[in-house]
Amino acid sequence: MEAALCAHPAVSEAGVVASPDRNALRAFVTVAPGAAAAVAEIRAQAAALLPSYALPDHIEIRDGFARTSTGKIDRKALAAEVT
């Protein structure tokens, strides 16, 4: 899913987490500096690459991600935002 979201030329990073009840997927993306993208454009790009059941229910564009001590996206912090 994250690779499909990053396939949009303006998206630099993506993280996807499931809702606590596992009934929905929520995606968070960052946009490359100087680029612009609308959520609808990102969703359309992902829809061309993913089956419908794998599309995130919600996509949020943000400035950056919380990071772990090793520099990776902190998925626990993202999951905490979904609850």
C-alpha cells in the first residue's frame, strides 16, 4: 500500500495503519518539497495500482512523521493517532 501511495510523483513518504478494530485503513503521506498534490489525486494513483479492498479509507497529507531512534516512521505513534 505504501509503495502504491509513493508512486504518486508528489508523495515522498507514506505510512499506513489499521484502525483498532481492524475495519479501516488510514494512510498518512508527506509531499515532496515544492510539490503539490490533492488527496483525490493520490487516491486515484493508488486505486490504479491496488485492488479496492486494499485502498486506505482515509488519506491525510502531513508535514512529517514521528521517527523511531533508528530514523524509521514511528508506526506506534501513527496508530495512536487513529484511536
